[in-house]
Amino acid sequence: MAHTATAAPTKGIWGGGVAPFNISYGKMMMWFFLISDAFTFATLLISYGFSRNKYADAWPMADNVFTHFPFYSGHIKLAFVSLMTFILIMSSVTMVLAVEAGHRFDKKAVVKWLAWTVVGGLFFLGSQTYEWYHFITGTHEGKAIEVFANGAWSEIMVNGANLTYNEYGHQLFANFFFFITGFHGSHVFSGVVLNVIVLIMAMNGTLERRGHYEMVEKVGLYWHFVDLVWVFVFTFFYLI
Amino acid sequence: MDNYHQHMYVPGAAIESPKTKWIWRVFWILLIITTVEVSFAFWNEGGRHLPLVFQKWFFITLTLVKAYYIVFSFMHLGDEKFNFKLTISLTSVLFVYFIVLMMFEGHAVHDIRLIIPDFIIEAHQMHGGAEH
């Protein structure tokens, strides 16, 4: 790369120009960013795990809440989340295929697999919108809940859930749902944006002129991390 | 050029044929584990056949297996130096440890609320220790 000055041999190991762990600067910083990002996701899942067990009596089972499936009028448990998991694993595979193609300098294959990764990411975002829509709209029947307003308790009918009320059970369930899947969704969104940028760079031949496809590896790391987080959200939020 | 770029693109050089067998192998492993998780959740709905505690540990273990394959194969951490593997994986394992720890903690707080007589909790709430 043009911007890295080769270290003079006299400078020694502490003089700069050395790659620690023999890994490039960009890739290592991406790893450390991902670790710091994992801290944020971990705090959400840690507090979720605590609240879920503390209010176990009022906590709804997630597989009884998210039962909708597109083009199917009945209720089916876990099917849609499993589909979302499949979409994300699939887009992870296409990303790893793009990275592999980058190692072989196969520009056509890089463009093809990156494009499929973008498609997978968009499908996942669409699925998340679908899930949010049904969670916010709620069931047809709704549920009566006690609210405190103007100095007195009264009973109102509510449908669905938001940050003030939740028809399915404990309020924290709705809050955690919006925060965890929302935070993850925003990561998927920025991942798609990064993938599109690198896709354009690959199509224009910018990466080929640079001599290597490390940019694909870097956004690949980010994309796999997003997939990894979803694996944990799937287990701790939907399965347990 | 950096010392970690093993080779650079030479214009006009022949493109090698893809080696993607290992990618699809990992894909099938991830897919099968997810299918096992979902079908186990259906089979053991509400703890019909096996205790839910067992189910929790089963799912957490399978999740860690999936995480291992994603990080070490897809993210190529397996190809890095041993100390870098430690840097990343030790930190990450502590996250999962803490999640499980706080699940136990929440469970204990829940149980303690069942043991303490109601009038103590009510007295506590009257003095500003609001709950819910």
C-alpha cells in the first residue's frame, strides 16, 4: 500500500512500521471495534437475561408472540425467526465467498457475491420491519390493562406493544425487543451501506488497482459480526 | 508494501479456480445446528419431555458451537496468530459468562421476592422503593 512507509531496519521493533500479530492495521482495528461493539450488545443481553428471570411470572414466551408468517393467515411458532436466521446465515456464506474470491483477485466473483450479500441484508431488514409491524399492531382482541393517569387508576384496552404499554405481558419485554432488535437492525443497515460502498469500489476496479481486496475482508468481518450477534439474539431472546 | 500482504494483484494474471468446499461444509453445520435448535424447541415445548433448565444449557452450548464456527472459520480467526486468537476469544467468552451469570442472578432475585413476606415489600415500596 502506498501510504505505509517501509520502516528502516535501524529503527527496531518499537519504531513503527511493524504489524503486530502479523495482521494488517485495518483488519486489527476492525476486530477491536467489533469487540467494543460486542460490549454494547452484551450489556443489552445481560440486562435482558436478568429481567427475564426476575419477572419470570409476567414474562411472555417470545414464540407465543411472534407467530405471524407472510402469506399465511394462521399462527405458526418460530417459523419466521428461523427464516430470518436462515437469510442471515446465507448472506454470511455469500460474504465469505466474496472474501475467498478477493483472495484470488477474481473481480467478477467478488462483485457477484457481494451483490448477493446486499440482497440478503435487504431481505433481513424487510423481515425485521414485518416483525416490528406485527408486534406494534398486536392481536385483534387486545388486552385490558391498568393505567395511572390524572391521579387515578383506570382500565383501558390496548392492542400491540410500544414503549408505554405491552399487551403480551411485562413492559420490559417490549422495551428489550425494541432495543435489542432495533440496535441489531441498525447494524444490519450500516452493514448493507458498507457492502454497497465496497461493491461499487469493486465494480469500478478501485480495489483491483489498489492491488488487493482487503476492503472486502474488512466489511466481511463486520458483516459476520452482525450475523454472530443475531445468533445470540435468536438464542437468548427467542429460544430461551 | 506491507509485510502481511502475501501477494498483490498482477494485471493480466490467470485467476485460480475457487476453493469453496470448506465454506459449504460450515454452512451445513450452521444450518443443521439451527434446525436442531428449532425442532428441539418444538419437541420440548414448555418442558414436556425434558426439564427447561436442560433445554437452556443445550441451546447455550449449541450457540457457542455456532459462534465458534462463525468466528474461527468465516471470520478467519483460526488463521491468525495464537495470541491474537486469545485476545479476541477470551474477551468474547467473558460476555457469555456474564449473560449466564445475570440469568442466575435474576432468578435468585425472583425467588427472594417469593420468600420475603408481602408486608415487608409493601413497606419498602411505600418508602419510595418503587417496583414495576
